[in-house]
Amino acid sequence: MKIVVDAMGGDHAPAVVVAGAVNEARQRGTQIILVGQEARVRAELNRHGDVSGLPIEVVHASEVVEMAEHTMAVKAKRDSSLMVGMRLVKEGKADAFASAGNSGAVMAAALFTLGRIPGIERPAIGSIYPAAPVPCLIIDIGANADCKPEYLMQFALMGHAYARVIFGLESPTVGIISNGEEEDKGSMLIRETYPLLKASGLNFVGNVEGKDIGRGLANVIVTDGLTGNVIVKLTEGVVSFLGKTLKRQFTRGFLNKAALILMAPGIIMALPGLALLYPSAHALIKQVDWREIGGAPLLGVNGVVVIGHGRSDAKAIGSMIRMAEKSAQQNLIGAIQAELARRRNSQG
């Protein structure tokens, strides 16, 4: 597997992108093609000692689509790292593309270069929801604010294929976001999509309320891009708020600080017990750490594409590369095509 990594994508590119790529190449032997302005990319590579033996190639791209640029900048910048990287996948010189750059531009470049999988009208961005007790993919989280029932049906099929090959689930459960559990609840879009999902042959569990996502009611949560984006951003905000609030409350004021000092001997005595709890605590921290997930799959384009968070650090870049590699290894595109064929056959 060769993974194309957009060296110029992200708030802290190319430094953190190159660092994440070097770590993956050293630790796992991942074959990586770094695409970007060659002089800058090689300057960053030189910061990591001798990289001559690593499976890393550098492909020059003279232009950069900046984070704040309009999506259509990809049309004007044909020699951008996004377009050059996508062409490598299109030409079969690489197996997947990963970028922490402008998400709208990544999607546009993928559509212009790779095209859609036949049978998919609107590609969608998925997001692994870290706060659920079971593997959970929310789709769409921002690519399509306005949707038709057939789009949501296609999102469900793509999400189902993803959950089978990436999560390893034989029969993933599928639900649709609504404001009530009853079949007649929700907007016109939801009510019109419900019977399509019910007759789809998928393991459809019905409507899923916001509170049920974190309870693990479904492995695939289907929604329009506007609602999905709000869910993901709201969750990020709540987690950040709780972390900062707890830290502030425990350390503010004389009484709290005095209590921490008085508790110190007890904490020291409890260290052996805390050590036993460390593996569980560490696993929980990893589960809710977005850097462990690394990126969001762009589903529906005719090639493996993963979009990382703009503020990604080297750790998140490494996770993004692993997600792209696994998707290519598990033949995610073939799984989606098979799911679409299954539905066509079931419809006669």
C-alpha cells in the first residue's frame, strides 16, 4: 500500500505532517508519498535525521490551497498538492489519499479527479463518534446541508459497508437521527427516508434521538450534513468545556487548593490501586481522544480519501495515515460497490 499524504494540508503544515509521516514510516514501515512544495518538504525531512532508508517519496506540487480559500480554488490551482495527490491515486500510483487541509477543497479535488462511485449521487463525510460504547459512524457531517431521501439511503449503504470492513461488524445496526423514537416523528425528510431504510434489507433500528448516540443504539447514524456537523461540533465543545471546568473548579480558591494539599497523603497511599486502574483509564482517554481517530472518511468518491482535522498534530497525522491505509487494505471502495449492487438486485 502506498499512501499519498498532502504535506501542505493543515494549520501546522508542513512541519507536523512530515513529522507524522516519518513516525509512521519508521514505526510501521508504511509507504508514504509526501506531496507538496519539495524544498519545504525536504527541509522538514532533514529535521528528522537520516531518513534515506525510510519508504518515503516526495512529489513536487508548486501550489497550495490554503485553509481559508474558497473550495473552487482547486480548479484554478491544478498543480496544488491536493490535485497532484489525487491524480496519483487516479493513475494507480497510490492506493489512498490523506489530507488535514481545507475539507471542502479536498472534497472538490476528489470529485474533479476521482469522480463518484457509480450509483452515488452525493459523497458524504463520515465521523467516528468516540463517545459511544460501540463502534459508531455518523454520516454525513458536513458535505451535504440539503438532502433528499435517496441521498440518506445512499449514506446508509456506504456507512453499512464501512462498518463491516473497518469496524469488522457482520451486521451493523443502522439508525436515522430524529426528534423522537416513533416512526412518524421527524422532518419531512426523515419521514420520507424511514420507509426506504426499513425496506433496504439493512439492520435498521429506526429513529435515533441525540441522547441515544452515546448509548450505542446504532453503529451507523444517518443524517443530513447540517445536523451531523452540529452533533459533532457540539460534542467537541461539551467535552472541551467539561475538561476545562473540572480543572478550574479543582484548582480555584484557597479551600480547594487546601483540600488538594490535605488529600495528598491519601493519594500517595492509593497509588498502588490507581496503578491497577491505569489501563482502564488510559483506554478511556484514548477512546475520546480525537487524535487517535485521525480523520474522517470521504465516502462516495471513487478512491480512498481521508480528511484530517485542520489542527492536527503529528500524532493525529499518524492516525489519519493509518485510517487511509486500513481503508485501502480492506478494499472499502469494493465493499461500497458491492452494497450498491446488492440493493439494485434486491429492487429487481
